[in-house]
Amino acid sequence: MTSRDEFSKEAKDTLAKRTGTLCSNPRCSIPTYGPSQTPNKYLNRGVAAHIRAAAEGGPRYDPNMSQEERRAISNGIWLCENCAKLIDSDIKRYSVNVIKRWKLVAEERAAKAQENPRIVNYGPDFADTILL
């Protein structure tokens, strides 16, 4: 059995925080963290997904990458659980280039939000928010 080159906890945290913890798929962008019903806990629907697979036989695997390269932040993207499954289910549609573009756009969005945060509440009870 081939071992997987998993991300460290620090790499996962960094990938999440570089996107403002939103899914990097521009057609999704859902918050991946939120409150739990338990006051001192939170929910997480986000995952650090590999752009190029963590193990031989995985989606978009590159045999020329080293173990360190496969585990590197540069080979990761922060996604919700649904979008992580999506990119691995249709590797022709979700190529390395598409996924890298998503990552770039998500990080640019988070950087812009840091520079000029504008949150708009909308919906019947004003519970829905968007970041402009």
C-alpha cells in the first residue's frame, strides 16, 4: 500500500486562513467554519485538498514531485468537503490549472477583504451576508 503525503496541521491552518476560511471554488465560496450548538466548539466543513495527489494513483498525481513538494502549501487548496470531492471526481474538468486559478482568486479575494471589508446583510431576516 502506498503511503500518502499528508499536509501538516500548520499547513492546513495556513491554507484555510489564506482564504479567510471560505471555500476556494469561486462558484461556491461558502464559509467552512461556524458556530456549534456547544458554546465552546465550532463546526468545520473545510478540507486542505491536494492539487496534485498525495499518493500514487490519486487524482492529478505527479510522479516527479518529491514528498516535500506534495506536502507543501503550494500543492494545497482550501475547499469545502463537497468541492474537494468534486475536483477529485472529474479530473478532466478540474485540472491542475483550474484548481491553481481558484486558489489564486480565493487568496486575492481574502486580501481585498482585509484591505477593504464591506459586508452587506440581506434576505428576509437580514441573516444572509455577502462580502463585496
